[in-house]
Amino acid sequence: MPSEHAVANASPLITLFKSGQADILPGLFRDIVVPSAVWIEVMNGPASDAAAQQLPSIPWITRIESVDVPARIQAWDLGAVESEVLAYAAQHSTHLAIVDDGAARRCARTLGIGVIGTLGLVVLAKR
């Protein structure tokens, strides 16, 4: 496994909750954090959304307050959610960023931030 720690973006969380596979996350990572911007995006989804319903009661996810986004990530103009995920991973080098957005993944690779997507998580869990 590439890391014991992860910081998750909204789309992978939504996808995993919706598909009933969110429980693979604590099997892959000891520590999973969600920046406030991600939390808000998930919770602002439809009330019927599985992620919005379940996220507040999941004990293995830690919500973190706002993250300072450095200029080198701001320059990519990714938006607040992806920027906070990448900034947290950049500031905590032991954390792998879980993102699906192509531009965010390119930014992560360019800046040397460890990154994995939803499909990569499923493959890792399968192994």
C-alpha cells in the first residue's frame, strides 16, 4: 500500500458511498481526513445521496477545518475543494490524495503529491 494516511475529495467519497463500497477505505488507510470544503460539498448534495446521509456518522473519517492553499496550488485554478485536498496532502507528505479530477491529478503529479483515484482504490482493495 502506498500510504497509511489519506485525504479524500468529494467525488471519490460520493462514488464509494453510492456504490456501497465506502468500507474499503478504512481497510486501506489507518487515517482518512476530509477537508471542510469537501465535507460541505458532500453535505450540500441531495438529501437522498448516500454520502450526504452517512458521512456525518462515519467514525473512521476525520473532518479538518480549512486548509491554507499555497500559491503553487492556487496557480492551477482547481477550485476550493480539490485545492484543499492537494494542499493538505502537500503539507502532510504521509497522506495520499484521493482525487478523480484530471486537472487535480496532473497538479498532484507535477508537484510530487501522492495521488490515487476511485478506480485505483477498488483495485487496491481487490488485491
